[in-house]
Amino acid sequence: MANSAQARKRARQAVATNARNASLKSTLRTAVKKVRKAIAAGDKAAAAVQLQASQAVIDRIADKRIMHKNTASRTKSRLSQAIKAMA
């Protein structure tokens, strides 16, 4: 356990940060899942709308460095490709 006051404070801060990051990661996964669900349903228009909304979420989380910017870009690209491939 933390022995100094500084280490105790950092431990408290880490708990809060982990909770915040976990919440944002959950939001990210939900946004991506909504796009994939719309793609699976075969509704191209709805999938495009969901993609636009999820791109904002992905970019916001990448800006906060919770997700690497290249991972965010790759995720957006793959979702976009999936929508373009729809008939």
C-alpha cells in the first residue's frame, strides 16, 4: 500500500481516472456496436447516420488518449468500408 501522502493521493486519483476511462471506453464500444447493428440490419441510411454519430464519439475518445489515434482511425475506416460495401 502507499506509504507517503503523495502516493496515497496518486492512488485516489488513479481510482477516479480508471472509472472515468472505463466509462468512456464503454461509450465507445456502444457507439461502434450501434453502427454494426445497423449494418447487420441492412439499413444503409441508418448505418450512415449512426456512423456519423459514432465518429464524433471515437474522435473525442482518441483526443483524450484513451484510445490511440491510429486505432480510432482504423475503426472508423472499417465501419465506413462496411457501409460502402452494403448493397
